[in-house]
Amino acid sequence: MKKITFLAFTILISLAVNAQQTDADKTSSTVSKSNIEGHIYFLASDELKGRETGSPEIDIAASYLANTFRRYGVKPANKGSYYQDVQLEKVSAPKKMTIQLNDVSSDNLMTLKGHNINQIGDAVYLNYGMAEDYKKQDVKGKLVIVKAGSEGNTDAMSAFGLRNEKRKLAKENGTIGLIELTNANDQIWERFTHYFNSDKLRVASSTEEKELHLWVQDTDGSITKTLESAKKINADLTIEGISKIPVKAKNVVGMVEGTDPKLKEEFVIYSAHYDHVGIGKPNAENDSIYNGARDNAVGTVTVLSAAENIAKYPTKRSALFILFTGEEKGLLGSKWYTENPVIPLEKMVYCFNSDNGGYNDTSKATIIGLNRTTVSKHIINAAAEFGLTAIDDPAPEQGLFDRSDNVHFAAKGIPAPTFSMGFTAFDGEINKYYHQTADNPDNLDYDYLYKFFQSYVLACRLIANDAETPFWTKGDKYYTAGEKLYNRKRIKN
């Protein structure tokens, strides 16, 4: 009887202590600098060879992450499994690419979108290929040839920023393909072609890729000048040797059920990508492993820290933890997930992504999209609790919000900012490590990361325990998508 009484007393004391703990207390009790360091050193070790999607080493990382979820008490989210198979395919680079336009020929081609083709037929020159250039032009079933960029903005980066718009216009007007003539110099051309003319991964498709969008190098403008004055253009285009093979990949997913009888039907996603770019060009010290400590072992371990905390101290809303493959190959894991969710997307009320390129200000946490959702106050307060200042995107011209895994959730309507280490500009300190062999675990500031991780975990708790459902701020470009996803019945904004 005494034993039973003592046990009951112990339980009551435990419940009383737990009830008195604040979310900040609960955060501090689980976030450990030594755990942070240990996880990052493993994921960014030379033995994992840069965690390239499709490699044996990234499978080791996935197993490590799944076992860490299991050890923390996070439940498998996909029919009893921590893994979601992601169906990808490797598309080989073309073995041969040539084009002849009237009497001018070139093999300096780059495939933004491509497939095997042997095409001889009419082509139409359309200035910059913007909407006004298509007016009263018969381009259906023809190749369209345009200058890269736009009036007054012909540099390669400006032209690259217009690629999707131009491709869409060409498709809407019924062309069989788009050819852009770029004035890119040899250095820039080499940088672009190194990526676009290499083997690529993409989400597997049962249909054959039929989009065609090429760049042709025309540094001195001689090809452009010839075609501008031509009354008729005959095009002879050859692309040969493209093949595709399936690639095995996986997202890692886990969940913790919420404590509130009503709010547990709503989920907050905590996400990051765990892949990096693998092995590449050696540096001066002959190091060819791109370890990816900042990008994105830090983000991955940030989510692990949230998982450990919420598994021990569940929040009112349910939690879904997703670690994506294939981000570096084109946001592939998150694209696959949003098209094949393990839990219906309309149950997801927020996606708190974590992704990093580097940091140059250890007094801050930079949140891409901080003020685009209604719970910014929680993120700001969480950072302040641990001595950091939360700031919004300092470089909106970079389009960072739409360049990480969060964008696929945002496009579906789910509020989805990205929590990043503190940076105020894309300066030399960022570029020193971003996608470089120097991005190693031994040159990270773990005192700063301790504050950063605590800030993220506390923000997670505050958002997941808020009685108000998160949403986009009015006027955001994804606001309408959110209205459609949730039918606006339970949103107060």
C-alpha cells in the first residue's frame, strides 16, 4: 500500500512540475550542444561522401535519421514505415547536339529542356520572344529563335530569370521548341553548361519528355545579326543519345500525435532536405568531398531537435517531420511528397522548413518569409528568448522563398517559411562555404548553433500550441491557394 501511495505521489509531483514548465523550459531541457555537434559531424562526415541523391551513402544517412526518429519516440508516418519511396529517374546528357540555321552552324548548345530529336523545318526569329513578339505571328509547329534576356537586360543571369516565362509563351503559341541566342562569355557559358549538359535527376514520368528549350552561345552576336536580316530560316537540329534509368531515393517521415482533442487534427510540418551535392571538383588541397555541413546538415539536425523535443513534450497540434531527398537536384523529394502526401495536405496548417547556405551574422536568425504568415510574432519571440534577432529575407532579389522545398507546400496553399542561419547579404563569407568543399563541420560556430536550434524548437512549440490556426498574411501571392486548400471555413484572418 505504501508503494502504491508513493507511486501515485511521484506521478502527481511529475505532472505538477510538467504543468509549471514553460515552452522555453521544455525547449532548453532537450536541446543539447553536444547532440547537435554529434549529429552534424556524422551527417557531414567524409564517409558519407556529400550525401548525393541516389548514392549508397545517402541511404546510410536515411537509415541514421529513421533510427534517430525511432530512438526519440517519433512514430513512423507512412503505413508503419519511416520511409517514403521517391520515384526518380536519371536522364543522361546528350551525346551529340548540333544546330544549323540557314548557313550558320553551331555545336555550342545547352539543354534547359530537351529530348532526342532530328528536326529539319522552318524556324521563326522573334526578337526577345516576349508576349508582344508573338502577335500576328504563325509559329505553330515551328522552332522559335529569340535573343536571350530582354531589352536592356541581356546578361546571362537576367536571361536565366526569364527562362520559365519564355518557355511558357512558346508552349502556349504551339511551337515545337525554343532556341535562345545568348551573349554569355566562355567563363559563364562553362559554368552553365557544366550543370545543364550533365546527367540529371528528375521525378519519374510515364510519358516521354517533349519540351525543347535550348541556349546557343553567340558571344559576338554574329548569329543573331544573320538571322535578324534573314527572310526565311531553315533549321536543322540534332540531339542524340539521351537515355533514362530509374533511381531509388527516399524521404524520411515521422509523426507525433497532438494532445488537444480538436487541434490534433491539424498538423504542423517540420522539414529540411538531407541530401547534398556529393563529390566534385577538388580544391587546392585535393579535397573533392562536398560535405554540406551548413547545407543542409544543420537544417536536418534542426528538425531532429524539434522531433526529440515534441516527442518528449507533445504539442496541441500534431507534428509531421519530413526530411527530403533530392533538393539539390531540383527540389525533387518535396515535389514528390506534395503530389503523394502520406497524410492529406488539407490537414497540414503550416510547414516550418529549415534550409541553409551559410551565415555571416551570429546575432540573427534569418527567416525567408517571416512576415508572410500570421505567426511571425512567435518566431520573433522565440529567437529573442535565446538572444537572437529574427529578420526577414535580406535579399528578395534572389527569390530564395521559391528556391527551397517550402515552395511546393506554399504552391498548394500551406503557409511555409524557411528558417535559416543569420545572414544579411550574399557576401564572401556565404560564398566561401556555399556548395564548396570548405563546408565542413569543424568550422561551424556551435555556441551560435545552440541558440539557433533552441530558437527554432521554441518557435515550433509556440506555433503548434497557438489556439489560432496559422495562415498567409492578406495579399500574399499564395493566399488564394490557401483559401482553396482549406475552403476558408476554419481560417480566421
